[in-house]
Amino acid sequence: MGDIVWSDLTHNYGDASDIPNLLRACADPDADSACDAFADLFNKLYHQGGWVCSAASAALPMLTDLASDSAVHDRHEVVDLIGRLARTAVTVSSEFVDHGWFPALETARPQLLALLDDPDSLVRRQATLLVADGIRHPDSVVALRERWAVETDRVTQIDLVLALGAVCTWTSDETLRAELVGLLNDDDLQLCLAAVHALAESDKTVATRRVDLLVRAVLDPGAALSQDSAWIGGTPATIVRTTGDLLLEDPVAATGFAIGAARDSNPQGRAAALGQAQQVLSRWRTATGGFLPLLTGSLGDDAPEVRYRAAALLACLGTDAAEHADQLITLTADSAPRVSRTRTTVGDAAVWALARQTNPGCLPGLVDRLSGDRLGFSTTRGYFTRDVLMLGQPAICEVLIPLRHHADVLLGPLATRRDLARNLCHVVEAWGLDAVSALPAVVDAAADEKLRALAAKAMGCLGPAAADAARTLLGDVDTPTVAWALWRTGADPDLGLTALTHQLSRPELWPTTIALVGDLGPDAALCADALRALTRSSDEWTRAEAAHSLWQVTGDPTDAVDVLVELAQPLAQGNGLPVRTVALHHLLDIGVTDDRIRSTAQAIIDNPQRITSSGGWRAFTEDEQVRAAAFAVLH
């Protein structure tokens, strides 16, 4: 280390002068001290990945020595760090890999390959991952095969099979592939399972042809071995998820696997199977019918987490599960808590499911929760990307908004909850005059500077009935929703019109503000040129709202339709970004259809997959919204 000018090198937090002391500390005889030093070293050299820093290249010889020294604590974690860096180097663009990494790896290669024969099985397992995926060299293939011939530890055997599968993705070795194929008929179910995973790296159909084998393997007690695998690890749910993921491109196979895995005698396994059911249902709209018997049958499971997941998935399915409302009504009294950091019960999911069906059976449960000390729903709206499979309760406002016809029952308990003022404003905005009795609570919300813009929007949606309330906000007329409320309620329409249209000239212009200008209609006719210019923006949301607003203020759909069609057409290929759905709704509002629009709508209807960009329950509601718009276009 003394031969390196560390201050000339960098890591994730800057100057690498601190790396030598951290490396020395990793060899400390005291386990706690060594562990603390390694955690700091890991964070500085790798952090969240994405690049290989110059300090990592310089540190590789010392990391290799640490990994090879039996006196060092937790050596498998050092091997894991080297493996993460090595895998990053072969997956990211070369511009993100320090020029010294590969020469350093070449020098360290013999010593790293020797880790496959280390006496510590934890080190050997991590070494399979490092060698197979991070050291792409013919010697790696030889070393892995030699270790496979003598390995006796079952978990390491599984990892070696997975490693040999990874090798098949970067080298052509038909003999090796044939050996993996031979393992598909091995007496050890877990080796069979590992072989399917290994071969699926290069042949996606190997899993879909062996669903029964996969089910037997994950139900086998030996499946618990995967929790100690360097390649799989995790919890009992992990092997179910990773195996199910091999089948996601085939909805029939994926459905069959999830239903089969749900036969697990272990409640954790059954919960994992329902997690896989969510994966399939989130992707394939056509899988709904196949899963309904499993979901309704799981409502009576002994495990609260299984019951919760079943009810929550029925909530995701909305009216497709309406025929099972009686079971859900019974379940609303189930106070058993789910496995979660939040205070959520099985009954909460049942109430949500009934609300999604707009079934009046949800009303007693909602009133109880709004009136009690435990809400059972989130107080904030959460959004996740499609790869995040969260399954939790939505915000209470999102549950209530579709229940407008029950405003007389629900509005009172909601309006009395000061802690739910933000949710109340969202509900009043959606319900309009049906929520006028909540106006005093909205006025109270406007006293909070953080809620004022939202409260103003709610007032505007109440129209002239909220004129006096809107006048109390005159001092905030530069806030777009306040200006809009002054115009829409009639509190001061001229001031509101002037202030809102002036917003279009500001450098920081939000699409939501453009939409408010559009609502002014012909009163904002002088903004036509500005809106037309905004339809050429590089921002898609700006273009969508500007096009719709241009039509609203001019009554001429010519320019607007072309912009909105361009934004909506990717829906035909399954691109479900929310702006595309909004564009389709705007086209529906304009009422102009042509072959382009009808073709897009028909492609949406014909698509067996869900069209969405979100994860969790929004994957279902976003798909419903875009399909409803497409159906309306066609009919």
C-alpha cells in the first residue's frame, strides 16, 4: 500500500487517502473493529455500484489478500465486495470503469480462482459468483468445473450449477451445457431446480416446460438451502419469487406455478406464492380468472398475512372480484394484523376490496376507521415503479374518491379529522358540490400554508358556493390554484383571470398550471399563441396539457389532436406512462376520432398485458383507466 499515492485516487466519497487505514483495520483481530472498518470500506469502494473507481483498482491486491487470509473475519464478505466490483466492470459502459481495474484483475486472477477451493464454504459460494460472472476467462470455466467434480457441500453445489449456467451466457461450451441438461433429471430436486435456473439464463423455455418440477422443488424441504446460496439467498419467499420470475413471459405457466406453490404447508411459502400471484396479475390481465379460486380460497387461511394478501389482491382486481363480496363483508371484522411495519389488519384489506367494487358493504368499516383511533389506510399517496411489488393500503382519499354516491355517509367523519385535511381536499376536489358541506373544514385547511394551494383547488371545485371562502385567499393570488379559485367561484373573476394567465409567462411553469388556464376556456383566448408554443415543448406533460388547453380556449381541435395522438400512440405498444393515458383522455374529451386514434384504442383493448408504469395496486387501476378510455373511444 505504501507504493501507491492514494491521494491521487478517488472513491465514492472523494479523496482515497483513507483507504489504507481501512484496509489495515479490516485485518484487525477484533471482529467488531474489523466489521466496522469493512462496512466503511464497502461503502466507499462500492456504495450502490454503477462504476468502478480508481481506489477499487488500487485496493484489489489487498482485498484479494484479505479474502485469502484465514485469520481475517468474515472473508466471504470481502469476496462479495470483489465480486460486485467485478460484475459491475463487465456490465457498465467502459467509461465508468477505471482503466486500472482489468490489469489488476488479471494479476489477481490465479489467487481469486483459488478461493473456489477455500476450506470455508461461505467463501467458496461467494467465489462461484465472482468467478462465473466477474472473471470471464477460460481459466474460470476450468476452475469451476474442477470444483464441481469434488464439491460435497450441497449449497455450494447449487451455487456451482448456477455459476456454470452463467458461464454459458458468455462462452460457447456445448459439453458444459449438456451436463447441465443432464442435471434436470437428477435425484436431488434442488440440483434439478438449480439446473433450470442455470439453463434459463440462455434458454427461456426450459422453465415453462417444467412447471411441475419447479413446484415440487420449491415445496421440497430442501428448498430452504437456497437461503444460504450466494446466488439466491434471502428468505423462504426468495426462491419462490426467483423461480416464478423465470415463467413470467408465459401467463399459463406462471399461473400454474403460483397456484402450485400455494400448496406449501409453511405459511411463509403460501404468502410467497400470493406474492408471485401478484407478479403475474400485475403483468397479465388475462390471468385474473385463473387466480380467483386461489384468492378466495386463501381468505380462510390460518395465517393472517395470507388472508391479507388474498383480500388485497382481490382489492386490486376491483369489480372482477365482485361476485365474492359476501366473503369480503364477513372478513371486514378480521382484526388480525398482517406482517408489516404499519398497523394494518386483514379487515382493512377487505374494506378496501369492497370499496374498489363500490359495494355498500364497505361503508360501516370505513366509518369505523374514520371515526376511530386506527385508520387502516395510508394518509399519503405513494407511487412505485413497476418493478417494485409493494402491496399495501392506499391513501384514504384514494379509497373514498370512487364512493361519491355515499358522500352523505362518509363526508362527515372525514371532515372532522384535522389530521386528514390533505385527504379531505383531494376528496372535495373530486366530489365537487356533493362535498359542499365540508367547506368549513376546507377553509380551516387553507389556514395551513402547506395546504393552501390544495385547499384553493378544492374551493374552486365547489364553484360559487365557495366564493366567500375564496376571497379569504386574495393575498395569495400569485398561487395558480388560488387565482383559478377566484375565477371559478366568482369571488373575483377578473383578478383571477389576469393572475392565472400571467403564469404562462413565468420561466418555471408547471403542467398543472397550464391545465388550470385551459379551464378558463374562451376567457383565456388571448393565451392561444402562448399555449400553441407550449405544444412544442420537449416535456411531454407540458405538451399534453398545452394541447388540451389550446382546444379548450379556442374550440379548434386541429393542432391539439396531432400533439395528443403522438403522445397517446405508444399505448398501442404497451407503453403505459401516465402522460399517455392523460393524452388519450384529452382526445376523448375533445371528441375527435380518426383511424390513428381508433387503431391505438383497439391495440389497447387487444393487449393481454396490463398497460401501466406503476407497481403495487396502481398497476391495476392505471390499466383500468387506459382501457376505459380506449373502450369509450371505440364505442
